[in-house]
Amino acid sequence: MKPCVLVLAFAAASPPHLARSDEPSILVAYDSRTGHTEKLARAIAEGVDQVEGAIAVLRRREEVEDDEILSSSGILLGSPVHWASLSAESKVFLERVGKVLVEAKELGPGTTPRTRAAGAFVTGGAVSSGKELARLSILAAFLNMRFVVIGGEEADGFGTLGAQATTAGSDPGLSEAELEEARRFGKRFASMTLALVR
């Protein structure tokens, strides 16, 4: 009985959302201080995993390995809104993505980029805290790195810049509607990324 318990304990300790080499992986990277952006990232990863043939690789931005950047078919970056922009740590992550691609000769003069998708998601304390500006900043960086940008979709069918949540004031934390929008975004992102890279 003890060997079986050890095997189960080992399986439970393995990291979640690891991509197999034969599946297109979508890196869901995030910066989170209060846990709100992490919750949004987890919902997005759930949406990605609903799409057959795609798998989410969920990581805090500081835990992302260079090979995960290079092997991904798409990258989604989540950030808390700081002063109507993305967090400084999220900006550092974007700089790192660019550096990794340049060093791999996938970005810069005379290079042929691998087709990759990108998207953004954010959390902010107020309805008008700069969530749009933060997502646009993330998307602009990805466009400069020759990613194909994919946006989200609201419940009523209109497009968005990516998932978002208002986490303070009269709407503290994340609502089920915001989490559902994040799942839809992950599913849409994965479906479109697979169509792009296949």
C-alpha cells in the first residue's frame, strides 16, 4: 500500500499545465500581487484547455523558462494595472521575450519569425483605471515582435482587447461573469492560435 501512496503523492506534486511536445502550447504568463490577476490567468488557462489539440502552460512571469517562450504557439500576458499602464514587472517580461527571440534569431534584421499569437489580460481596482491602456501597451509590444494579436469577446458578442476584471470599489474581487469572460477568451485564443499555426 505504501508504494501506491508514494506514486500518488509524486503525481500530485508534478507541475500543472505542462505541454507535451506533440501539442501546441499556449503560455499564460502573469504578474499578480493580490491574486486577482492569477485568478483571471487560471480561468483563461481553463478556457485554453477546453480546446482539443491545445494545452495551457500556466506560469508566474518570473517562473517562465526561455524554452517555454520559444516553444509556445501563443503567449498571453496578464498584468495588474499600475498608474494606467502595465506593471513594471510585466514590462520586464516583455523585454525578456524580445531578447529571447532575438538571441534565437527569430526577431531582427534578416530573420524569419515563427508564427505566434499573442494576447493580453488585466485587472484593475476601478472601472476607469487604465485597463484599456495597459492592454494596448502589451499588445503593441507583441506587435513589434511580429506576433499576431488575438482579442477577446464580450458576452453580448462584441470584441475586446482581452479579458479584464475590476477588483475593488463596488465590485470587489472577480465576479463569475469576469471569470467566464476569461474562459471564453482562453478558448477563443486557443482556437484561433491552432488555426494560425497549423
